[in-house]
Amino acid sequence: MPGAVAGSRRPSGVLIAASILDSDLGALGEEIRRAEAAGVDRIHLDVMDGHFVPNITFGWKTIEAVRRVTTLPFDAHLMISEPGRWTGQFLDAGCDSITFHVEVVGGQVRPALERIRAAGRSAGLSVKPGTPLTALAGYRDVLDIVLVMTVEPGFGGQAFMGDVADAKLAAARGWLDPAGACEVQVDGGGRAGTAEVIGRGGTDVIVAGSALYRADDMAAEVARIRSIAEAARVRTLPG
Ligand code: DX5
Ligand code: ZN
């Protein structure tokens, strides 16, 4: 399956994941189909609980409801305080990967990652802009995805933090790369104007929300982001 995550090695090109956060949520199924028609590789689902972040979005019932509108992989990004409590529901809803935040209360992290993997899905951890990659060190053996946030989690349409990208993307790639089995995602402010920096960091997956849903021509924007990032990535990761 194009853009597949579960059990796969990191992708060879740069994949685009459409964040539906800034789409027309009253027509969510149509908005997902619109992204698929525009050529995105995955759908990125931002779940917020009003506690871990100062915003509330949607939960597994919504994900389950839109699972049937596309065969594209669903990447869930849980910005919630208790991901370990709800892992089963997000697995049952049909998420192909589940990424949550390393900043949550620690005891739940490893069991949740192991549970996601045991279900045959990809397990990820995300770091806020102020959290160092070293926070992930104890989980390397159970990680399929590292999601580097280049905005403070909570809202779409924020400005990309280039200093965070420069400090973390290549470092994450280097830390994960030896077996080539993990992917690095970047989330926040992904657009044509930031794709060069993102690609240069060796990033595998770019999450883009407002850049796609506010574009006049979404397909052209997807192609533009991907081609700029891939050209930069090839220069960083030759062969
Ligand atoms: C922010 C979310 C992001 C965001 C992406 O908390 O995790 O996925 O919605 O939106 P843009 O691309 O507009 O920054
Ligand atoms: Zn996200």
C-alpha cells in the first residue's frame, strides 16, 4: 500500500501526510477524499484533549467514522495526557500508526508503545520544540516513528521553527538510522517555503495542514512540497 507504515522500513522518498485539523470538519469525509485526490500519502489525525494542549479536537469515534472513506494510512497524533489509557480504542478505530508525546507521565509510555506494535501497527513518540531528543533514549528499541514538532502543539497555521528543525531533524535521523527501520516525521508549519530545511534534515514524512487546506490548488501544493523536500533530502542522504 502506498505510504504504508505498519511493519515497513522507512520510505525511500518524502511522504506527505495531510493534517485535517484545519479542514472543513463539517465535511470531513470529503476533505479526506480531497487530500487523497491531491496525492497525499497519509492522513494525519490530531487528537487533543484540552489538558495536554489548550485545545480539544476529536477522538476515536470520529476516526472510526472516517476510516471507511479512504484506504490511505491513518497516522494518529495523540496530544493527550493519558495515551496509555486509550490505546486500544485508537487501534480499534483503524489507525495504522499511533504517535503520542514523550512528555506525558512516564509509566504508560513503554507499555503503550509495545501494545501498538503487538497489534502490528507503527508506534511513535513526539517531542515538543523544547524537549530534547535525549528524552527518547530509553525507548529506541520500541520506536518506529519519531515525530519532531516544529510548532507548539495545539493549533494549525503557526510559524515553522527553523531553529528546532536544524537542531533536531538530522540528529534524529542519525540516531535512528543505523538499521534504517525508523522514520522521522516533522509536524508544524510544513509548506513549500519550509520544505528545503525539512528535506535537508533527512525527514521521511512531512505533516502539512494549513498549507494544503488553504491552498488554491492542493495537488500542486503537495507536488511542490514533495519535490523541494526530496531534492534537498537526496543531497543529504545520497543513495
Ligand atoms: C499541531 C498539530 C499539527 C498541525 C499542522 O498541534 O499537531 O499537525 O495541525 O498544521 P500546520 O501544517 O498548519 O502547522
Ligand atoms: Zn499533528
